[in-house]
Amino acid sequence: MPFKKGVCQLLALNKFSIQQWMKTFDAMIFDADGVLWRFDNPVDGAPETFNALRAMGKRAFICTNHSAWSRQQLFDKAERLGIIVEKNEIISSAWALAHYLKERGFKRKVYIIGGQGIVDELKDVGIESIPIRERPLVGASLRDQVLNMPMDPDVGAVAVGIDQYFDVVKLTKACCYLRNPKVIFLATNQDRALAVNSDLFIPGAGSMVSAVQAIANRPPFTCGKPNALMCLHLMREGIIKPERTLMVGDTLYTDILFGYNCGFQTLLVGSGNTTLDDVSKAQKSKDPMMYRQIPDLFLPSISDLLKFLPSKNR
């Protein structure tokens, strides 16, 4: 390596050094929100960079904690934004949750706080779920709504992800199921917030998970990043080699920690949730485990790589 790792700012290097660095990995795992796109719009130059890296012969995957959409919906979105990727190269936290239950031989129903993506992924592996949007009793007090909640005795798991219709009735129902210690408590992910822009953030799945956890008084098993479970199948099947894989993300406690847990190189981009100031705070932290969230490398945006790629691949 022509430079020392540890939050190396790639743009401080010359073109030769960056091109030499790109020879150190064969596969790239990209986060989606904040790296490739922001809600319905692509990050400037990100699709072109993703496609150019693939054209160079790099394996490229999208690994997202976004659970509201199914893998098919994420594939459709990527295609619409001009990102060249196969459906089986997209891994979501909802997909990981469904396959976790499938591998356990789970045969019961799942109560969901979350989006349609969890429902669809569970259905794809033959697991039934409770309808995610139940009609509130109009004009009824909270006490009456809770007392009239239908409870299904066949529920064997509670899955919590981001839910734009999250309310205290759903919270109460989830916790009633979780009073049974045999009911599995699963979270798609623990992202605390999503950046709309530099000044505006909306609650992430972690906000809903924390509320359920506080009342249920037990922690969930988190299926999404930073759990290495998300990419375990790629490593088991020899599709990627950890020492030859680069994780590209915008969040320290999910993406970068995920890369550390998997043994990947890690590249933080500043186009989403995290800035170099946040990295500096992590470096100064007295938490002895915080070093796992410090990236190896930094770029303002993944599109900054584009000018260093061979012109025939752009």
C-alpha cells in the first residue's frame, strides 16, 4: 500500500496512488441511501461511478438497511436511476431477516412493525405475517383500543423496522406478544435517523426498535448492518473474499462497523449521514470499542473516484 490506513483522505493522494489502491480489492459493497441515492434522486455521479467500477471487472453489490421496500422494489429503483445491478446483487435488511427465520426452520406467524418490504420478503420464503396496517377504532380511547386489540396465538416472532405509521397501539401489541419469552424479537436495523438534507433528519428504524425494547425489556436480534449476517452467504459461497472487499458507506455505527465485522476495507463517503468531524469525535472517544467504527478511507462522494478510472470504463 502506498499510504497508511486510518481515515486516509483519498483525494490527498496522487492519481497513481489511487489507481494502485484500487488494485487491492475485487469486490465492493455499497450502502444505498446517502451513498448511491437520496430518497428518489441519485447522488450526483454515483450511478456512473458504480457502473464504471463494474466495467473494470469489480464485483459490485448493494447492501442496504432500508426495510420498507422489497428486494424487487429496490432493484426497480436502481434500474430507474441507471444503476446496473442484478436483483441477486441487492441485499436488504428485510431480506436478511426473512432468510434468518427460514434457516431456523420458523413455521409460525410474524407480527410486523414496519413496511411492505418485510411482508414481501417473508412471503417469498413461505412465512406468513400479520397485516401491517390495522384500522384504528375511530373515536375510541387508547385504553379501549388496547383492550380490543385482536391477538393471534400463532405469532412466534415480532419484527420491527421503519414504519411511517408507527403508533402506541402497535407498540403495545408488539410488547404484548413479546411478554412470551418464546416469541422471537427481531429488528431489521438500528439506524437512528435518515438524513433528508444537512439540516433535516427523520426517525429511522432504530427509534421504533428502541421504543419496543424499552417496554419489552429485552434486546432484539438485529439482522441488518452491522451484523455480518447480511453478507455471510457471499463469503460462505466464495463469491467475495473479505480481504479483497471494500465496504462503501455513509454511517459509522452501521456501515463502517459492518465492514470491520466482516473484515473488509472501509470507505466513508460524506454524501450522507456522517462528516469528518464525526470521525474526529470517534477517534477522540474514550470508548475502547469505538475504533471499530473508524473508517480506513474517506471521500466526499463516491463520484470523486470517477476521474481516476480509465476513460474507457466511464
